[in-house]
Amino acid sequence: MITAYKKDEAKAFLRSEDSGLLMELSEYFTFYAEGYKFMPAYRNKLWDGKIRLFDSRSQTIPFGLMKRVAEFCQERGYKLVYDESMKTNKFFEKNDLEKFINDSTISLGDKLIEPRDYQFDAFTHGIQNRRAILISPTGSGKSLIIYMMMRHYLSHEMDKKVLVVVPTTSLVEQMYKDFESYSHKDDSFDVQEDVHKIYSGKDKVGFDASVVVTTWQSAIKLPQSWFQPYGMVIGDEAHTFKAKSLTTIMNRLVNAGFRIGTTGTIDNALANQMTLEGNFGPVYRVTSTKELIESETLAQLSIECLVLKYSEEERKHCKNLKYQDEIDHIVSHKKRNRFIVNLTCDQKGNSLVLYNLVQKHGKPLYDAFIENLKSTNRKVFFVSGAVNAEEREKIREITEKEKNAIIVASVGTFSTGINIVNLHNIVFASPTKSQIRVLQSIGRGLRKTNDGRGTIIYDLADDLSWKRKKNYTLNHAIERVKIYAKENFNYKIHEVPI
């Protein structure tokens, strides 16, 4: 028998007189970390590469994994008993939640709006369960779901605050503006008074707001005492948080009984999913990209996979390149970069070109665009991590008013969470095989444009294979195509000599 007790809102105690049972439990919640073989601590034999989510010394486990603990006990025929401390005091009925939303004044700027059915379902699930990872794709309106949960919590918990944690400074600014838009016609909530922004250079103490929106990079630097007033924490784009930093922040939020993570997707690594579940709670899938496209909530999407075919001489020359050498060869390839510039300039509408390496690729591409378009009045913007949040936000706003602009942006700044409503074309200028990065990048172009046009993705693949040996980035392209097939996206593959 295992008895579960509440330590605080972050952890639960698990007690048993059978030490063997607890050892079995510990093994069940032990995983190899993703990429552990390449980590210095493992290579130096200072760590065995494993993540142990059940701490056998303190006999504690992240509270969000209690559903997994129940599954463990059921699978093995063990009895699980919940102490009184584990019980929740208040449950909100669906009718009461419907009344709350119907009585709320939610707007999109000057226009009153009503949540879509799936947004209301996500809101209901979050409030009723208190702990959850809400998986909802880019363009589904996650910020509205967050706003509704935040407002409901504050209407019932007058003495506690809400902490919203995001991965980038741009998302701090964007979340603030979204809250401002949703509450534009609501006299009971004033964003300037009720919401405080924290990131580098912003005040971390001495404010009286009931809601704080911060980057996790800023939150990790704050002391335990700073987190005491918060009763609800919402982690937006939760998959991007560094596991150790996220866990540290969540463990400091000992009074936050409401823990909601939102994300468009999570990767397939069990250790990563378990860590996220431990901090927030079980996964709940809100809707899918395909469903939103079919319902015409999102723009129609087509993906053009352009396989760049290099000469036999060049393929032979590159046959023994290591991964990083291959990347360097590709991003500095003059013909390839000229192809990217010409392809983008030929497109109608606003275009986003995503790159990985700032100095090696992004800056040369930007310079090439400027040179190519110097005799025109077409606007070209450059975005990297060095461009501050306010400037990025200005670029985003300008682009939404333009009809033929080009943004050359790093994947790190514009692939996650940034809303660009009026975007028609996206060019993947740098190779990747990450499912999360691919889907997040695609999400940048799925919001319906003012002119109702669909979005075209140009996915560049590089065929430098020699005989039967495929090169690294071609293999990455194959993985991306598998993702498109899995998501039922409309895609075509074309070969392009270069």
C-alpha cells in the first residue's frame, strides 16, 4: 500500500512500509535524459545520465505526476490511499463556468468576441482540474484561454496573484498586449494597473499588480520568498523551458495550486513529457492544426519541399564532411543564398525567412536582400537575438500593415509564439529535424490573413548525398516530411538543380 500526503503545491509525499515497493516506484519514474551521452557530467562519469522524478531520500514526487502514480498502482495491483491533505476544497461546475464566461466582457480591441467551443473546453478543463498541460496548436488562441483562466482565478482568489511565465521577452510584450485587447471594453480590469512585466531591465519588486508576466530566465534569478504570493502559475510555450530551470521555478511556487502549461506540441521523449507533467499535470489535447484548418479557423496551408540537387563534383567533395562542416558549407553557399533571395523576392505578399546562424547566414542573407531590392521600395527587416523586444514588436506591427514586406529572422526569435497575422510565405532557410521547431515555425503562417489568402511554406532540403550515403541535412529533410505526413499537411516534393 502507498499513502499519498501533500507536502505543498509542488510536491507530494509517498509513504509505504514496503521498501521494495518504493524502489519499484523509483525505477518506474527513472529515465535517461535526452542526449545524456553527450553531456560533460556523463562523459566525466559524474552522473549516470538518468533523471529520477521520485526522490527516494525525501520520498517526494512532483504533484503533477499523481495520475501516473495511480496508473502505476493499478497496473501492479497496489493500493493507493490519499490522505485528507490531498483533497481539493473547491470544484467549479461547468454551468458556473459557462455563466462566468457569458457574464464576462471579452473583446478583440473594439470588437466584442465569444470564445470558440474548444477554447471554452480548454478553460473548463484547466479550472476544474487545476493542473494540466493544454496542447493547442499555434493560431488556436492560447492567450485567450490563458486570459479566461487568469480572470476566473482572480475573481475567486482575491488574496493571491497569478504568474505567467514565457520563454522570450517578445512574448512578454505580446501577452501584455493580448490581455490589453481582451479587456479593452472591461472596466473591471486595467492592464496598466493589474499586469506587470518582468524581463531584463524591468522592476522585479515594488509593484502592486495582481498578474505578473515574466520570462523564465528572469524568474529563475528570484529568491524563494518572491514566489509566495502566487496561487496560479501559467507556463506558455512550456516545451521551450529548460527542464532544470522550470523545475526550480515550479518548486519555489509552493502556494500555487493552479498550474497550467500551454504549448502547441511536446516532443516524443518520455523524460521530457514526464518532467512537464510533473510540473503542471496530465496532458489534455485541445484541438489540432488540421481541425482548425478544416474549420477555416486557420489559413489553408501548402508546403513546397524544394530538394536542392548539387553537382556530382560538389557531392563527392562533401561526402566526408562532419555535421557542423556540412552546415557551414550549406549556409555559406553563394548559389543557395542567391536562390533563397530570388525565391522570396518572387513571392507576392509578406514573407518570413527563418535562419539559424546570425553572422554566418542571417546577416549575409539580409545584405543580399537589401542589394537585390535597392531599386524598389519593398521593406526588409532583420531580426536576431540582439534586437530588443520593443523593436521586434514594432517590426511585427509594421509587417501586419504591409502587403509585400520581408522579415529575415532567426528561428530562436520568430519560430515560437510570435503572432504575425498578415503573413503569406515562410522560407525554411536552415535545416532542422526538430518536430517542435518545425511545427512552431509553420504556426507563424497559419493565422488567417486580411485578404483571406492561404500560406505557402518553402522547405529547403540539400541533397549532398554520395552514392548510397545520404548527407546529414537530407536525412533531416526526410524527418520533416514524415512530420508533414503525420500531421496530414498538404505537401509536394520538387527537385531543383543548383
